[in-house]
Amino acid sequence: MSTTKRFSNATTVAPVADNTNIMTAEPPLPTEGGPAHWEDYVDGDHWEQPGNLFRLMTLVQQALFENTARAMGDARRHIKERHIANCLRADPAWGRSVARALGLDLPLAAE
């Protein structure tokens, strides 16, 4: 019977069929120069990429709105409004459609 062991550096060892163990995490790689100092939020644009993805999802956008409304069903109103505001930043059509699916008035949700 094999068991999973935990080392002091929190690397786990997973059991294998022949009762030997292999490490599931790679060792850290040394980095120097640019990759070690990359700032991915320099421009402050957190909305372009999700907006672009939303616009590519033309066949499943309605399902996205309905799934969002179902998943947020019992959430507090201010949480729903914050999500709508984030969707509006990514794409105005996304925000309007999520507000409609949640049954919220858009002008109040966008404030």
C-alpha cells in the first residue's frame, strides 16, 4: 500500500502503480533579467482580453448570460451590480445582457 508524503517545502509525492513515488511539482527554475521583473499590469487594462473573448463567443453568449444569472441567483445585490459593472467595462453588450438576465435595471447597476 502506497501513501502520499508531504515534504517540508510542501511538494507532494504521488503514489504510482508500482508503489514507487514521483514528485508532482517541478523544481523552481532560476530566472534572470526580463522574466524575473515582468510587470503584467503596467497599463491597467484588465478588460480588453475578457471583452475580446466575449466577442468571440457569439454562439454561446446567451448560455453565458443564463449561467451567470443562475450562479448568482442568491448573491447580494451589490455583488451582482459589481459583476455587471465589470462586464460593462469588458463589453457594453455583455454588461447589458447580464443585467437583463439578472433582472436588474442597468442604470442602477452601473453606478
